[in-house]
Amino acid sequence: MSTLSDLLAEHTGLSGAAVDHLQLVVAEWQLLSDLSFADFLLWVPVGSDSAAGSRFLCVAQARPTTAPTAHSDDVVGTEVTPREHPQLHRAVVEGRICREEDPQWYQGVPIRREAIPVRLGSEAVAVLSRDTNLAVPRVPSPLEISYLGSAADLCQMIADGTFPTAEPAPDVHTSPRVGDGLIRLDSSGVVVFASPNALSAYHRMGHAADLVGVELAPLTRSLLSDPFDAEELVERIRMALTGKPSMRIETEARGATVLFRTLPLQPRGQEAGALVLVRDVTEVKRRDRALLSKDATIREIHHRVKNNLQTVAALLRLQSRRTGNATARQALDESMRRVTSIALVHETLSMSVDERVDLDDVVDRVIPMMSDLATAESGVKVRREASFGVVAAELATPLVMVLTELVQNALEHAFPEGKGGEIVVQAERSARWLDVVISDDGRGLPEDFSLERAERLGLQIVRTLVESELRGSLSLRGRAQRGTEAVLRVPLKYRR
């Protein structure tokens, strides 16, 4: 499905400013749809005579959350002629809201259609069609009357070119919505309607009485805990009454956390009050704090595990230095290396916010530790090529252990004593697989070598981790010229 920008670029010659304005309209129109109990379709004139509207193309669609939809199917991409939908052409030419006298039937559903010109400056750059499903009768109520009145004012402001505005950014994705709570103010700032959810939010803030007839700004100031937030919100309410929109603001009162957003109502340039959208996010904030606390606890656990593993590695190093037996010293050194590798993964996880590990960072810290030891003893160099990328935590530890064991195996067995060489760790990543090749230019594999029959502890650990933890595959083979390649393939999408 093409985006709004794609459709506008492909089918129209609208300016960048017009496209940006239509993007703002679409960002705000869920509010219009919910207040109107109607679907909203965005139409743009197309064709050789587009200025006069020879045809109209639907480029976006919104459905209400407060009423049944008028269009169960997707209308985006549909073209109509002025004969099929004459109000679209009239709205562009006459620059006013046009309404059909008789309902239209669409797929067995009676629909009342209105066309609202979308004005930018002195030009109507598009048309909004407000389509109401009449199949379900609605009983007039204070809520419905207030919603429809507010929608009528905002639609007239669209036709006037005064709504929406680019500044400040509306931030509609995190702002309160109609169903969260709506308050209608008259031009003096007195509440003339408050939805049940808005009343509930104010009850949570400590106001037990009704809101209708109360001046909202001073009441809200008296409820908020933070005096700076109180003054900021009061100022935004007053700005809305004078025609200036504002961004959402988060406030607290008596343990309740509430979001506010104010919208001015000035149809035809006349002050008609303001809308205040309210959302009680107390439970959402509580869950957010619980998740943050949980994440902090998990990171602290990784940090303590890392510290404990480093302590174990230090003890193994101390014991190795005091051991006279060469075989025992080698076993202790290998154990210290394995513990250190795991500790590096936990150190990375202790700083991660999403339980994911940048494997390049861990490998780049493990390789120098092994390379320094190898260079001091034999002159073998170890380096990495390409990128491993970021992997899930459950893959990181076995992957790092497998890589270090394979590199260590090459350091110990690929090169004759006293002869230098090079070990290269190469990574290639796709959406599905991580392929790693660890190659050396050493003496190569013995003729009778078999990975399945190998008795070395390191290779046994590698084989076990690859099969049971990584669900991958591993093979060791000779290189074309000289040396050995360890080829590892790990599925990235595996889930236990």
C-alpha cells in the first residue's frame, strides 16, 4: 500500500507546503472522525484539468472509534468523477462545506456525505469527505451534541485554513484522544460539557463535584501538585481561548498522572471557546515505572554476575601462577579464559536496555586478550573482518564461547612451535543467518581428523554449544592453499 506522500507525488503537482499541510490534516483527523461519528476520506483533484477537479482520487482514509464505519473496505486509490460525487467539485470551486440533501447507498449502507475543502492560504488544495453511517440510529444526548458541535467547528476551521497549524507540533500519537476525555469550554473558559472519562480524570485529581459551570483554569490550578505545571497548564488553557494551540502536557495531582491538550475553536474567525482533551495515565505510568524498575534490576543482576565471574577468573589466574605442573596451569588458564568471555557478555548486558548484545564490541575485547598472549608466545596475530552485529542475549554467551574456543584451538594447534602466522575471524550476516569463518594459515588438519571423534575438551564444548544452544552447524576443513577453516552457521530467527 502506497503512503500518502507516495500517492500525492505520483498523481498530483501539489507544492511541498501543500503536502505538509495535508500530512498535518491526516495526523489530526482521528480526532475529527471520533467527534463526528463518521469516516473521513481525503480526496485530491487529478487529471488534465485537475484545478477544476475533473476527477478526484482518495489518498487517505480514517474510521471512527465511536461509531460503525461507513466503508468496511479500503477506499484509498479509488477515483470518482464530479458526477459521481458532485460535492467534491463544489467544495473546491465554492470554497465552502457542501452537504448532500439525500443519503447515498454504498454496499447496502445508507451514508450521508459532506465535503469540506482543505484550505491552505487562499487555495483549496484537497477535499475531506465526511461520510456518516445512517444504518444505526443515534439518540441525541449531551455527549453526542457536544461532539458534533465541536466537530463542526473544527471542520469549519479546516475550510477556513486555520486548522491544523504546523506550530507547535501536535504530537498526536501520544496526546489524549476523544475517548480518553473531552471538555468543552465557552469563550470565557467555563465548562459547558465534560465527558464521563474527563470527569473521572478530575475525580482522580481530587475534584469530586461536576465540572459543568466551573471555570476550568483556576480549578485545575488548585488541584495540581506542582505549581510550575499548574501555571503552565493554566497558560495553555488561556492561550487556547485566544486562538493559540499548544502541545500536550503531563501533570500530577494527588498521585494521579494526567495528560492535557488544548485546542482553540475559532470557526470563521470567531472565538467559540476551546476543547481540552484529558487522559488519565496513572496506571500506564505505574506500569512504566514497574518496567523501568524491572529493567534496572535485570541490569544490576548482570552487573553482579559479571563481578562474580571476574572474581572467579582472578582466583583461577592466581592459582595458575602458583601451580608448578604445566598441564594443570594450562587447564586453569583455559578455564580463566572461558569465565572471562562469559563475564564480558554480562558486562555488555548490564549496560543494555533491551537484552541485546553488540557482538562486535565483545569480540573486539576478547580477541586482543588472546592475541596478546599468542604474540608473546609465538607471534601469531588475530584479527576480525566484517561485522557480527547485534544479537539477542540468549545467543550472545554461547556464540562468544564458541568463537573464543575456535580461536584458541587454532592458536594451540595450527602453528608449529615458534612459528608465527595469522588467524582471521570473518563474519557475514543476513536476515536469517550469521555465518562465521575462522581461518588460519597454519599446518592444516591431520589426515585422519574427525570433528565428531575429537577428544579435545575445547572442541567438545564447541560441538555441544553449537548443537544444543545455537541450533547451528559447524565444520572444520582444509583451506585451498594451506591452513584450516572453521565454518560456523547460526540461525538468527531461532526461538526456543
